[in-house]
Amino acid sequence: MTAMEKNVAGRKTFEEAIKLTGFGKFNFFVILATGGSLMCVIVETMCAMFITPAAQCDLELSTLHQSLLYSMSFLGVVTGSHLWGYLADTKGRKMVTMLSLIVSSIFSFICSFVTVAWLFILLRFLNGFFIGGSSAIIYAFAGEFHDNRFRPKVVTWIATFVAFGNIYIPGMAWVILPQTWSINLPIIDVAFRPWRLLIIIYALPSLFFVILVFFLPESPKYLMTQGKSEEAICILRQIFAINNGKTRQEYPVKQIIWDDNETAVQRKKDSGILSSVWQQTAPVFRRKYILKTIMVCYLQFAIFFTTSTVIMWYPQILNSMSELGKEVPNNEVTMCKAVENISNNESVQILTDNYLTDIIIQNDAIRSIEGGKCNDNINDEVFMVSLTIGLCYVICYITIGSLINLVGPRRLLALFIISGTVAGICAQLLSSYTFIQITLGIFLMSAPGIGIVNAIVVDLYPTEIRGMALAVSLMFGRFGAMSGSYAGGNFFYDFCDYVFYIIAAFHILVIIVIKLLPSPKSSMKT
């Protein structure tokens, strides 16, 4: 594209055209609709932390069943990520988001009436598979309505809804689960108890936010990659009119000139589905992007892995130190002494996704602490810890959104990781329940760094493969979350003295990767 072409009246690059629409009411609606969709992903994938223990008596869940339920939604997200990335880049961001929210909520409603454990587990997997559609592409969908100035901010602002999800989950559980009513539904032979209502309550946000997404247009940048420039201009005129209170005819752009750096992915019209998927996936792993893909996949995996390793066990660690503090002076309480104290007493409380289930370990076998009597009550302390973490995340995400342009996403991510690593090592070395509680809390504030990584991914890849890049990188992230949740128990009970040194090794490599990541301006223009 020559300078003369750029200067022709009414002809603008897409970046210039989107900038001229301004930032106003429409953009705030985008943040609400897409951020809410992301919140639904968190609610549907993390709600097992309260649903599983509350349902264990009614569904007669064995230890294996419970383990499967805790991980099944994540497994569904990981399984479907690649497919949703492909569909988002070939069929559209809006369609994928709406389909994801509607179908996942349907499976949740069905779950609320199921009485068979294996069917419940299968439906939670399918729920995770479909809700993964929103997880895979929502950042790209939101980011493509904004120019380079606002895009990083918006991506991190919608990540704030992750924190809102982490508040909604324990908040609703605290209101509903302590109730003791039961309604018999003879037609389907179901005792409808509070946990079944809670599943429906967790599904309702999906139905609400899909209505908001319905009123959003398709991403104009995605339409440009499909050769639908007239449709894209019509949408930009609409955004301009809403934001500025002017008529669509006053929008100064008549034609959008596609930037030379945005090159569409070529697909054969008659190719089969597998061939089409490969054609959409291959560019992410070709020479131009392969190194960036490996880097962002590692960033997602490492941050999900290390934060999940600790967050899963955070309330349990605090509870263990509180118990130890009753036996020894406060300044002698350390994290690993508390864990060792439990091990010596052969009484371990396993926290699975923020819920404490009392068990006794005897002769290498796990049996119920109540000798076979089913107990589906949940300690109020679990709700409080989860709510506190969620509120802290809200503050972190808002701070990230305010600073990301001023400091830069790479520097800000490095700052979060370095601060978290130092705090974690301090927690490893310090004595005193209060100090350890604070430093572990600071470490967990590394988790919002995931939002920064997503902002970086949105900037690094061109529009036509951005959805796939996000899907692939987040797939590795979710795998990291599954791995970290599983490894956490082994780390703390077998290698407690080295936990945060192991995490520090992961984080040192994260810092190196951040330093080596190419800048978007040098690799491509979006």
C-alpha cells in the first residue's frame, strides 16, 4: 500500500478506521458482553468445587467419581479448544460465542436432574467442551473492536470478569447450599435439593450474557479477513454513531485498505473438514510464528501450573498453620512444619478446588473420616477464603487495565511474576502465621498475569489466525491448571521445603521468555 493510496480522502487502513469510531457506550457494552461470557467460562469450569461435595451423597460419588468431576470440565475445555479456535477463525467470533453459551447452559440444566454418577460426569465433560468455545476466542472478539491504544486495556478489563466469576461461585453457594429443603419430583424420581438448584443458578449467567452477545455485531476485523469489507464499514459506521451521537453518514471512512501485514489464510473451497482444520492450524506453527507460539504456550502453561499448584491448597495450608499455632508459639509456625504436623498425625485434609474434605490415611488406603456415613456439609470458612481471593483478583485486574499501556504488557507481566516469586520464597522461609498468610496471598496475585498473556497473544498474531493462537495457547494453560492441581498435593506433602524453589525455576524461564518475545510492531501490525 503506497503513501498516495493512504492519503486518498475517505480511504483508511483498518487501524485508522477503528480509531475514528471513538471509544464510548458501544465499547463499554462490548466489555460487558464479552467479559460476562468469560465469567461464564469460570463459573461453569470451577463450580465443581462446591457442586461435587454437596452432591456426593445423592449421587453416591466414590473418590474416583469426585476426582473425575473436579477435572472433567477442564478436560472438556482442553479437548475442544482447538476445534473452537478453528470455528472462530472460519465461521465467526459471534456465532461461536453464542453457540458455546447456549449449549453449555443446556447441559447444566440437564445435570441438575441427573441421578446417575457416570451420566453426571459425562454431562460435565460436555459442558466444559462447549463452554470452552467462549474461553478460546472471547479475547480476540473483544480486542478486534478496538485500536492499538485501547486493545490491551480492554483485553485486561474483560479478564476482570474472571474475578467476578470467582466471587459469584462461592457467593451463590454460600446463599444456597446451607439450606436443608428437599422437593420430591416423582415423575423423574428425583429429590431436588439445594445443590441441584445451585447448578441452575450457575447456568443462568450464560443465558443472560448470550442475549447481550446477540446484540453485538460480528467483529469488523474478522469480516475484513473474509473479504466482507462493506459489511465491516457498515458496522464501523454504527459504532461511530453510537459512540459520538452523530449520524452514520458523518463517518469519514468510505473505503478500508487492508494492511499489507494482514494476509488471509488460504483455504481450498472444496477441502474436507480435517483438511480445513489443518489449513487454519498450520500457520500458527509455521516458521513465521512457531517460536512465538511455543513461547506463549509456555507462558500460559507455567502461570496456570504454578498458581493452580498453590491456590488449590491455600486454605488448607492456612488451616494447618492455624492448628499448629495452637500447639507452638506463633513465631515458630512455618508452612512446612504445619504440613509435617498433619502428616505425622496421619490426618490430612485434602482441598480439591477450594473445598476441604476430611479423610484419614491408614495403611495407604483412604477411607471416610466418619466411617462410611455420608457427609455433604461445607465449612463456611471455605466460602470466606474463596470470596477474599476473588475480591483481591478484582483489584489486580483493574490495576492491570489501568497500567498496561503506561508500563507495557511485558514489563507489567514481569513485575507480577517477580513479585509473586519473591513472595513465595519468603513464605517458604518465614516463620509466623500472619506473615506467611500475607506472602502466600501476594504470590496468588500472579494469577491475573494470565490476562496480560492473553493481551500479548492478541497483539502478536494477525486477525485471521488470532482465534486459533488464543485457543492453542489457552489449551496449554488449561492443561497446566489440571497438572498443577494434581501435583500440588505431592509437592506440599513430599517436597514442601522445595515447593517455591521449583516454582521459581518455572518463573525464571517465564521472565526469560518475556524478555525474548518479539514486539508486535517488529513482527506484524494489527
